[in-house]
Amino acid sequence: MNYPSPRSAQRASSLQLAPVAWAIAMLCAAGAQAQSVPPSAALADAGALSPMVVTAERSAGGLWRGAGSVDMVEGDELRDGQAQVNLSESLGRVPGLVIRNRQNYAQDLQISVRGYGARATFGVRGVRLFVDGIPASAPDGSGQAANFPLGSADRVEVVRGPMAALYGASSGGALLLYTEDGQQPSQWRTGVVAGSDGLWRASTQVTGQTGSAQAPGWSYALDVSGFATDGTRPQSAADRSTANMKLSRPHDGGRTVLVFNRHSSFALDPQGLDRAAFDANPDQTNSGALDYNTRKTVSQTQLGLAFEQALGHGHKLELMAYGGQRQVVQFQSITAGAQAAPGSSGAVIDLDRDYWGWNARWRHEQDWQGGRLSVSAGVASDHQSDSRKGYENFMGDVVGVQGKLRRDEINRAQTLDPYVQTEWRTQNLTLMGGVRQTSTDYKSTDLYIVGNNKDDSGTKDFKATLPVVGARWQWSPAVQAFASIGKGYEIPTLNEVAYRSGGVSGFNTELNAARSTSAELGLRGRADKLRWSATAFDIRTDDEIVVQNNTGGRTTFQNAGRTLRQGLELAGEWRTGPVTLTSAYTWMRANYKDSFTTCVVTLCPNVNQPVQVPAGNLIPGLPKHQLFVQTAWDTGWAGSRVTLEARHAGRVMVNDLNDDAAASHTLFNLGVQFKQEHGDWTLREFVRVDNITDQKHAGSVIVNDGNKRFFEPGPGRKLLLGLEAQRRF
């Protein structure tokens, strides 16, 4: 079979549019959260574009006086000296967040927050994602970060801890990107990046505002970008194109906002490597991926409309509605023999999804009892309807092509979540409380009932009440203490409830949501040159969702009992003269408290003889230690800045049995940025070398992979060059 070359496939798609002591010593010496910005800096109220009002005071001081862990990384930090392709480039400075680039654009980033989301083998689970208020996570909790428009980002907010539960089910954390608003003067910005492995990115942003400063009209922001790479390994080429538009117009006491996003991508899938292959040559790709030409194509279009209106006397109405369509075609490397089982879904996924939702909220603010009282209440609803087909990936002796139909079903999920949240704050004290009643309904209609393939139709619903309370008190003008506690609720995705074990047909109605109690206690401080934070957390979960059986091309899931995650997060920023030192360290121990049995094909060929996972085993996919340190020196010469980063990740278990692990590693990255101002023109250039010691390492792991191909190799030494021109009008 003659397949198109990776580069020609890209063109076709593009045309479619360290040690712990050292870490603690540095942090104590440097000592602030990525959110910490000068107190005078303004943080625009996202209004109706914000899914929740986690802190009512939308300013840098509001984050400083908040009762929970909310970090902010500004748009310039996301872009300066970076490829602007993945969130993993810049969010390493946020403690408690594990974000890994798999070097596999067919599977997206690996993201977890305080351990939530670690089990995901592709995409994102357990962490809610939003772009300008539109969920990048489906109602079942699965999500993708590939459509985050970094080129036009105003900021990314990272919500950790109990407060995240206010975003609904499967919200162990939340990542919210807000794009910039158009303003005067108008601005045009174009940038190009080129690097190792044939990587390139080109993007253009245009922002502005009609009317005048006294009588503003429409604000507009347009971002168009393209990206491609040959990949770090064979069968890892990818390309991606994104268009994002934001229009807003103020009116008396409010504003209307229209947001549009179009995303398309094509990616070959190099899959993971087993231990022997990874040790022998991490630059290789397993033969199955090559033989079956594993690949994935994605196309997505969405539109959102937000409206907010002041009603007088401190009252405000905020409305948000959105809709979109997503298409996915993915070719896997499951063998013909494995697909022979009656219940097999084949090895070609064909998904056509329609999704929509809305959020209606009332807000009120007033002075009360010597402080400022803020109350919000609303209802949010999200819907998805998936037409999912599965095909064999062979025709006769030819593999890697679409064959016979093996799966045909309609899957639907919908949520309806009322919520209320209140906050009372003074200069010295903040008290907050909130509750969300989450309700999620699943329905699957099986349209492929042929021969021994039985009816897998079914329904499942999940309901929970999620309360959260928190407090912040000021010890001194330079030190704040805060604490919060709340309930969490992680539902299984539609894929995870799709099948029962042992060949039994129908939805896995025995699979329940995981329930957790999360608590945190922290300190944050600031001075002229120093900002720091220290947060301890404790998360206790019942009915953790784990793999029950991974054989015959099907994966089934079960509830494993109790888990415990405890950790410490330290972050700091110290500025002295032209040098800025930024650091973030996370220590976390995550264990199964109860034993359970599991059956992965390579460990128990007989599904009737599963193996036992003992209590005390570590939860896979999570490093015990994680460290980020960056030194930035503004040289004063030619507008240049030199940055040196160190990123350390501890050992990571690859499966529930803990019989193998990815070794710890420390990577060093060096960058030089330049900036020139010429009237209305601004020019920026950068050179960056990642992994300057060329260290061999596993960038991420595929948790509980049934073929023991756990290891996703990280890249060796890589060079990146960038140029950007900006013009103000």
C-alpha cells in the first residue's frame, strides 16, 4: 500500500484551513505565584465570558485577596520567546499542574492538576478547559487543549483546589484562556517561528476598535495561525491551522461579545514504546504504527455569543450561549485478530459531534457590614450528541485503510447545573462559599446489532451536590493566609461507560463517579522585590475510576475504592536589578488506599484470572517531585533578555501495578530575546535551545497501556528561531 508522505499529508490538511533540598532552598531564598502581578495592574472582568465567578474582585488585588488557589499567566509570558504551539511551553511555572507534551499531536497534551486527570491516555480528563467561556471540555469531562489560541491570548487562569468544583463535574482543576480585546490604537502583529524537525509556525493578529475613546464602537480581534512539523520520530508529523475572532460592542451598562473559532489538524500517531525499544533507541517508532499508518484528522468550528447588562442598584445579568461541530477520524493499529472478537469496535474511529450549551447568571454587589458583598446565582447547561462509527482497519491483506463497519451508535450527554456563590471581603478578611448541583445524563443508542454483536444501548445518570467554603485573612500587609475545603465529583466519560467486562452487552451501569473531599491551606506574601506562596493540600477520593479489563481491543473500567493525594506547592518570584528569578516546586504523594484487581492483556491473558493491585501502590502518571526554575536577565543591550530554565520531573509509574517507571530527568533550556522600537513599529526576535544537554528522557507516559508501550520519548536538543513584527495605527 502506498501512503502519502507525512509532508504531503500535512499540506493537504493545511489547505483545509535536582534535588529536593536545592529546590526548597532556592524557593525560600527567592520565594510568588505565576498569578502575582503588580497591585496596580488591571485584570479585566470577563463578565459573561467567565463560566464562574470564583473571585468577585477582578483585579490583581482580587487574586491576592482570594480565598483559593487561582494562578494567572499573562499573554506576553505565553508568547515571548516561545513557539506558541502548546500550553506546556509556558505553564510549567504553575505549581500543582503537570502538563506534558507527548510529542504526539494525535493524542494532545497530558494535563493533570493535583493528580486529577492523570489516568487519561489521550486528551484531557478531570480538568475543565475553557476558551472565552466556551467549554473545550465536553459534558462527559473529556477535553482537548489543541484549539487554545495562544497568539491572541490575553491570559490563562489556572484554578486549583476545592474552588475548581464550582465549574461542575470532573473539575479537579480548570484552565481558562481569555483572548485579548480590541482597543485603540489598532495593532497588527505577524510572527514566524522555525526550528528543528521541520517545525514552523506563522501567525497574524489584528486588533482594534471603531469609533473614538469617548464613544467606542466595535472592538475586534482576529488571530490566524498555521503550524507544521515533521516530528521527532518517524510517523509523528503533524500540521494544524486555527482561526479565532472576537467582536465586542459596549452599550449602556453592558456589552455584547461574539466569539468564533475554527480549528483543523492532521497528525500521524507514533504511539509509545515498550521498555526494550525505549532503552534501545528512543527515536524509533514501533512497527505497528508504521504498518497501519496510524493517524488522526480533526475539524472543529464553534460560535459563541455573550451578553451582559447592568440592571441598576448593583445588579447585573450575564448570558452566554455557544454551539459547535467537531469531526474526528482516527486510524489505530489494532490487529485483525483482535478485531475478530464479536464485541470489537474495529480500529477506525469516525466521530461526528454536535455540541451546544448556555449559562445564565445574575450577579449583585453592595457594601455590607463594613465590607463588600458579592452574590451570583445561575444555571449552566451543556449538551453533546455524537454519531460514532467504528470500522476495521484492513481490507483483505491491505492494512491501514477503512474496512467493514463494526460500530454504529448515537451517544448523548447533557448537564443541567444550578449554582450559587457568595463572597464577602474587607481589606483584612475574605469569606466565600458556593454550591453547585451537578446533573449529567448519558444515553447511547446502538445501531449496529449484527450476529453476535449484541445491543450496547443504555442510559446512565450522575447527580451530586458540590459545596465549597473558603477564607482568607491578612496576617500583615505583606502576608496572607487562606484555606478552603470542598467536595469534588469526577464522572466517567462516555468511552469509559461504553462497555461492560466479560462480553456483557450494554452500558457499564455499575461504574460510578469518583467522589472526593479536597482541602488546602496556604500562605502568600509580597514585598518590593519578592513574591511567594506555599500551599499544602489533601485530597481523599472514594470510588476512584481505574482500568478493569484491557483486552480484545476493548477497555472497561471499574471503581477501585479509596485513594489519597497529599502535597505541597511552593512558588516564588524575586527581582533584583535586571535579574528575575522565578520558581515553582510541587511535592505530591498519591496512593491507592484499597487493593483491587485488574486485567491488562499483557499481564493476564485469561480475563478470568486478573492480577491484584495492592493497597499502597502509587497512582501512575504522577511525579512525586516537579521543579521549574527560570533566571531572566535584562542585559540592557539591544533590548535583549537572556533566560535559562531548569525543569525537573521525578520518577513516574506507568501502570497501577507499579512494575515499571519512567526515570526522573532534568532539562535545561536557554533563550535569548531581542526587542527594538522604531516609532509605530516594534520588532522582536529570539533564539532558543531546549534540552541543551541532549538528555534522553521519557517526556510522558501512556498510563496502563495494554501493549506495555508506556513510554513517549521526549525530544533531544532542539533549536528554535523566531521573528515578530508589530505595527500600531
